[in-house]
Amino acid sequence: MYPRAFHYHRASSLKEAVAMLSQLGDDAKLLAGGQSLIPLMKLRFANPQHLVDLNFVPGTSYIKEEGGALRFGALTRHAEIENSATAAKIPILHDCAAGIADVQVRNRGTIGGSLAEADPSGDWAVVLMTLSTEVCCLGAKKTRTVPLSDFIKDAYTTALAHDELVSEVVVKAPPKGSGGAYIAFKRSAPVYPTASAAVQLIMDGDVCKDVVIALGCVGLTAIKAKDAEAALRGQRITDKALSAAMEAARAAADPQSDMRGSTDYKRALVGALVKRAIEVAMRRAHGEQVEVGHIYA
Amino acid sequence: MPKKLAKGKKAAEPKPAANAAIEEIPISVQVNGKPHSLSVEPRTLLVEFLRENLDLTGTHVGCDTTYCGACTVVMNGAAVKSCTMFAVQADGAEILTVEGLEKDGQLHPIQKAFGDSYGLQCGYCTPGLMLSAFQLLSRNRQPSEKDIRKAIAGNTCRCTGYQNIFKAIESAAQNMKGV
Ligand SMILES: Cc1cc2nc3c(=O)[nH]c(=O)nc-3n(C[C@H](O)[C@H](O)[C@H](O)COP(=O)(O)OP(=O)(O)OC[C@H]3O[C@@H](n4cnc5c(N)ncnc54)[C@H](O)[C@@H]3O)c2cc1C
Ligand code: FES
Ligand code: FES
């Protein structure tokens, strides 16, 4: 399948890419990993007249630890994050990167492209929402730093202006005593999850000092399960507290019935995923090395 | 030719004409060790470039929607789905396709193992699977069962039920020890 014909522009710096976007106007799109855009172009759901390729811009793929935060270059591939010992210092980031699609897609797809795409089923937004994350947006006149919760506006909609791009993603290291986990349920590797749950918490002994819970694929954007968090915050995590959190997470979900499952099924599923993610996050908060993977149908 | 403006566009915006003729882009790639310099239309997919421009038809198109992995090739050491990349993006890259696995008339240990273990039936998925196995074994000579399953999770086979593919990659890993 051929996409509609387009003009190809190769940017040699991010600044130049921004200038190209302003000059070319609305019919231009950036090309990063191409793992969302190229399939859409082949199906002719996206028909840009100009593509600005970011892949030849040097120095856009990196993972740096700096001032209590991890900084990811926009073109850092999922596979680089999966294999990075630095990124693994925040274990939920490894859970996320290693579970996206398959080896081939992870070798191309980028963290910046994922956030810019804002696919309701994308993994990065769900996971990064449980951490303190900022998205650096480079425009023609200035660079601004947007908290992730303000960056994602709606399904497939972000705070980016047409002539702005994501240059970097900055994730603050969580405080001592923290643990997190991300678990998705998938039909196979090269598809988006049916539902997923990300949990990041801080434990003080067996009391949960603070917690953030985000649900994926069960709404137009990632959903923060605030009542589920409230069921755990300041509590001993007993079976009763866990059940309350699960119930609240199910209620917070707003899934659509589709070929991946019915509304009821996805609600039930997301509750179970939240429970598992809390359990792993707690063990990690207590210093245990726990490997988790997604659950495949 | 006078520049025509698309409907609804204001004439005031000076834009590089979208409907100007699409320029071909010159690219240079090394494929299976051989350098090639050609000009391609930007929308040419890497898989079409390999199959149609270079006549390397061992790389297959299955789903054409980034699912099945039949089109997998190795680019600069990393497995990629060549139906989901433009040829212009491979400019300057080194590409390995199934045709490049064999050396001096000798099958690559991965190819030999697929044959010996009956890791294929119709063979449609096989080139892609062998290149996914290639990335795995070039980075990890002692893959665990989980490593192998993860490495081929992006490759669909409609015939074998995967068990023999799995055995083929295990035995290729054995045969490649010390290579
Ligand atoms: C078979 C398959 C399975 C997949 N499964 C999953 C999955 O399980 N989980 C998951 O999260 N994702 C999944 N994906 C999507 C994958 O992660 C993509 O890589 C990702 O969504 C988009 O990143 P990209 O770099 O490929 O972006 P591209 O496809 O290049 O671009 C996507 C969009 O973002 C824009 N863009 C790209 N980079 C920037 C930037 N720096 N600044 C501003 N705008 C930008 C582009 O213009 C385009 O509109 C899957 C994809 C495929 C093909
Ligand atoms: S043909 Fe490329 S993934 Fe199926
Ligand atoms: S051998 Fe026929 S599809 Fe795999």
C-alpha cells in the first residue's frame, strides 16, 4: 500500500524542523519513528503533503540523569529505554518500554512520537502520568515546559501548536520508599493493550503514604483513578483496602465496547490489573527486585 | 507550470507548492554488503525498494499493516518492519536481508537450523523470523526460552504453531557458539 505522494524534507536540527513546520503550514507533519504515522498514511487516514524527517537530527536520542530527574531526548526509541540501566532506576519505565508492541516496533518508535500522537491506547502517557513528568516543547520563538497532565488534551490532541515539537521529556525521580509497576492485558504483542494499570506509590513501613493510579485504554485519555488512590492513601494496605481500590478503579474506568472486549469486561479487567500493579509496586517500594510482564490472552 | 493553489487556501501564504512535482531523493544504502545509490520517490517503502528496485524478493509482504513481521530486515543491527519505513529513511544505513545470510554458498547457522528443525512449512514468514532471530543471536548467544519468545513476538506464522521455530532458534544458538 502506497501513501499519497508527499514532499520529503530532512531536518538537520530541531530548530530547522520547527522552521520548516512554520514555513510549510498545516499540510506538513513530523516523522519520528513512523510507527503510528506510516501505517495511517498507508491506509490514507493521514495524507500530509510534506513530511519533515527528524531521524537525521543528531543528539536527539539520549537518556540522561541530571538534577534528580531523567531526561529523554524526543527521538529516544522504546528499545533504548527498555535496555537502559539508567531508565530502569525507575522500574515502571522499564515495564512500559519493554511491553510496547514487539522488538521491531520498539526499535523504531520514540517516546516523543508516542506522547505527540496521544493515542488513547498508548502506554507512555499512562505510565508517565503516575510520575512527575514535563514535556519540553520547542517552538519558533520559545521553548516551553508543559506538565504532562496539561500536554495531553484529549484523544489524539495535545497542547502542541502546529509549529512546535516535543524536544525532550523530563521525569522527576520519585522519592525514597517509592515503588511502581505497569501491567497491561494484551491479545498479542503487536497490538495496543485491551486495558492497563499504572501504579506509583510511596510506602512508610506497611502504610501507603501516597499513591497515584492511572488507567489505560479505558477512556479517551489515561484516567487518574482518584477514588482508588484515596482508598489507599494513609492506609495499611489490607485486603479490604485493596478491594476498595479495585472497586473504585472499576468505577473510574470509562471504556468503550469494541473488538477487544465489552464495557463490562474491560471494567472487570482493569480492576484486576490495578490490584496486581499495587501488589508489585508495594514489593518494589520495599526494595524487592520484581520483574513483571504484561499478561497475554 | 504555474503554481496552482489547493482549494480554500489563501493566496497570500507563500507556500512551497504542495502540488509541485514530487522530487525524487537520492539515497545510498549498503544492502547485504553491496553499496547501492539510487533515487527514489519519498513514498517508496523500504520493502518495495528492496523487492522492486533491487530485485531482492526474499523479503515478503504479509499484512502490510505492521503486524506480521514477514517484511522484517535488519537495519544497522536492529530488526525493523520494512513495510513501515520509507526507503529515504534508510539513507546511509546498512541493511541485511535474508539473501545476505548465506556466505560463500554456505547457509547461515540460523538458516540451517530452520531446515533441520522443520521450523517452516509454507515459508512465507521465514525470512522475517530468521532476521528477528539474527538480531537476538547477534546480541545474546545464550538466550533463555523467554528471550526467544520475546524476540519473535512480532512475527506471525500461520503454519507451524511456533514450536519448531522456537527449537530452530535454540539450536541455532547452540551452533553459533564460538562463531
Ligand atoms: C503494530 C503496532 C503495535 C503497537 N503497539 C503499541 C503498544 O502496545 N503501546 C504503545 O504505546 N504504542 C504502540 N504502538 C505505537 C508505537 O509506540 C509508536 O511508535 C508511537 O505511538 C508513535 O511514535 P513514533 O515515534 O513512531 O511516531 P510517528 O509515527 O513518527 O509520529 C506520530 C505522530 O506524532 C508526531 N510527532 C512525532 N514526533 C514528534 C515530536 N518530537 N514532536 C511533535 N510531534 C511529533 C507525528 O507528526 C505524528 O503525527 C504500536 C505501533 C504498531 C505499528
Ligand atoms: S508486511 Fe510488514 S509487518 Fe506485515
Ligand atoms: S511457515 Fe507458513 S506462515 Fe510460517
